[in-house]
Amino acid sequence: MKKLIRYLKESRLELKKVVWPSREEVLSSTKVVLISTAIFAIVLGLVDFLLVKGVDLIF
């Protein structure tokens, strides 16, 4: 039980040292992730479409 209490106290102390991002930083990072994901999905969709058309032409 003592180990658990010590662990919780040390965890709390470490969390006080964390530099949390601001709301603007989080929103900016979220936008980058969403836009990157959308672009990647479009590119993969286009590649898939072209590969399917290519296979259809062969067979």
C-alpha cells in the first residue's frame, strides 16, 4: 500500500512539471491533423481508383 501511495504522490508532482499546450496550440495542431488526414484519404482513394481501373483494363 505504501508503494501505491508513493507512486500517486510522485505522479502528482510530475504532473505539476508538465507544460500544457494552450487552446490555440491544440486547435492549430488539430487542424493540421485533420487536413493531413483528409489529403491522405483523397490521395489513397485516387490511387485505389486508378489501380481498380488498371486491373479492369487488364482483365
